[in-house]
Amino acid sequence: MGVLITPWVHGTVPLHSVALGLALRQRGHDVSFIVCPHPQAREFDREHELRESAILRRLVPDLASCAGCVDVIPARRSSGPIPPELDLIAQAQLIWDSRARDLPRRASSEVSVRARALLPLYEALRGHLARLGVSALYMPGGFWGASGPALAAAESLGVRVATLDFGPASILFSGTGIAAQHADVAVAMAQLERADPAELARTVAWGRAEMQRRTQGSDDFQPVPTNTPLEASSHQNTTKQVLIPLNIEWDAAALRTHTLYDCATDWLADTVRFILTETDARVIVRQHPHERLEEFSSPLDWAGALAPWLANPRLEFIRAEQKVNSYDLVRSTSLVLPKVSTFGIECAALGIPVIVEARSYYAGLPFVQRAGSREEYHQLIREALMSRGGRLSESQRESAWRCFYLTQACGFIKTQFNPLQEFFTSWVHQDPNAVFSLPEVDDMCRSVASGEPYHWLVHRRRVASGET
């Protein structure tokens, strides 16, 4: 298997990747370290990159001697054809870079220029992966910097990709796909469904209890103080109501997920247009409340996308800074149309029909309907609004509760083995054997090596310890 070592926004990330590679080697796995430059010189200082690479080689003997190590040196330019998967990575990087100030179309010149710039690194990585014959590649991220073309190169060869995402509170991990998108949850769900009834009941109970904490504002994910007065919303006076919860569009969780639309504003504008012109339902569009915080904010003009209909009394756009409790909106909602928001799972667990067009981790699960075309998307919306009191069955609701449990209890892991500086300075001075034997590191290694869903491995540990 391969482990990608590449410069990152946080300088400790490459060392974290090396540590995980060494943990894999300690367990007897054949690991090739793939040292890769950042693809955009203007975004990452080349001198800093070379200095970081030299530090890595001093610290890790295998890198210093080039045993089990591959240096990826891309050509200066390439005139070859741009594969479609690289266009999608280029689009995702541009959205991330601008914090969704712009949402370029896949066929735009801006995307083509970025894809052309990524092509030499993509080709070099693809060649190395093919020569190494690896069956799996571990990397941080999956979109930013070199991880984007590495993801596209691996996918084009059928190489399974395992990834890590992280923040100050927890890490996310996936043995297959993008960790920020909980990519291996669908497989974990299939495994969980075979558990005994008592175990399944405990996962549902955990989900219900967590939902109760969230509706009361006492969980770990509240963006504002819970004692802030809530503004009243006019949503309470209708029986046919559609709720569209928006994602933070530049966040990795939302990137490269649309299947029927070029970008989020196209999806939002078309969906609102259809509901207002083809049905008599009311529409509430809820901007992600975390966007009121500076670290999550975006210059994306959602109101501009809705401009043709903002004067329509059946449309209500709730901005991030409005102190409206999203859970209050659910009480009168007939239908929820998320992109990839976790809120879609929560609403399904409460019995509300959910329809998606994007490639979310829960799109293929029993509690949602997924459209294969715009026409089908519109038709599913129309049918859901025409049904009288159509709520989800109890088995669908329990499936949603189990998915909610897997993502929230088994997806966000608190661990000292986190790449952020404040954690790194602690574990880097410890005995490597002690770090490598941490249960969460053992789960990471097992997930990378076998492809087993990380969420499932965490669940099994929770069951064994009595947490679930």
C-alpha cells in the first residue's frame, strides 16, 4: 500500500502521515512512502517545501535512504488530455480556495486552467501508483493540494483511497473514500443491520438521546450560546412546507457531490423555481448556521441565487446570522431537500420524507429517495407534496437513527493522535509503540489495510466497552 507524504496547511500533517505509515509497517504491511510536492507553487512556498522534505528525511531513516520511498517529480507541463475526474478535482479546489466566492462550472475556462496545472502531477502520481502496484493509498484530505490529483489518479486505476480529516475537537477517518464525507458509512450500515436486535435498539436509543440534546442546545455542535433568544419565524402557519438546509459549500463535506447540477446555486435556484411555479407549497431555505462564525463564513451569495423569487410570500430565506432554531423549522415541514447535510438524516429519523440528488453518504439508504435525473427529482418532489400525511415507516426511521448514530458517535473521534500542532507536540515525544497501540490508531491501520469501514470498527469497540 502507499502512504502519501505531502506539504499541508498544517506543517505537522506530513509527519502524522509518516507515523501512520510506520504503524502500518509495524503490523507487517508493505508500505511505500510517496513523497509528493504541492501542485501550486504560488500557494505553497517551494523553499519551505524543500526544507520540510529535508526534515522528513532526517527523521525517518527509510526516507533518508530512499528505501521504500518514491519521489514524485512531475513534468513542468503536459499537453495530454485532461481526464474528467481531474476537472472535478479542479472545480473542488477552486471552490475551496475562494471559500465558495465563486462556483465555477465544470466546463468553464477557470476549471480548465486549474486542471491543466494539476495534470503533470496527476500523470506522475498515476505512473508511480501503476508501477508500485499498490491496492490502497492513504492520504490526508482528498481535495486540497496534492491530495486532489492523487485521489483522481488512484480512482482512475481502481486503487482504494483511505483518508483523514481533522479539526481541533476530533478526527474523521475512512478506509474507502473521503473521510469528511463519511464515505464508508453505507457499508458500515449494511454490517450493522446484521447485528442482534438488542444491539440495534441501543444504537437507536443513542440517536434519540443525542437528538434530544441537540434540540435543547446541549450538544457539542452548537454554533452559538444556547441561551440566545430565538427569533420567531413565519414557518408555523402552513401545512405544505419544504425545507432546504444548505451546506457550507466550500467545506470538504460538500465538494464534488452534485450529480444533476453543475453547482449548488444552480441546484438551489432550479429547485426553488420548480416548487414555487409547479406546486402550492411554501419553501424555507436555511443557510448553515455555522456560517455566522468567521472560520466557517463564505462570501457565497445565496440570496443572489434566490433573487428572482425573494419577493414571493411563499419563500422564506433564513440567513446564518438569524437566530432561528433549525429544529423548530421541522415541526411543520412536509418534505426536506438537503444536499449532503446531516440534517437530512435527522429529519428522516423524525419521520419526514427526504429526497436528494447529490452523492451523499446516505443517498442509497432506505430512508431517502434519490433522483437519477432532474425530471425524476421534480417528479419525486411533486409526488411527495401531493401525498396526504405521508411519513416514513418505523423501519425507515430506525434506519435513519442508526445512520445518525454511526456518523455522530462513530465518525467524530476524540484522540491525541491528531495532526494539529497542539496534539502533535504531545504524541511526537511519546514512545512510538505506545502511540501505535492506541485503539483508534489500530482501527486506522486496520481500515487502511483491509478497507473495513472505520465507523464499523469504532462501533465494535463501543459495543465491547459497553458504550453502546
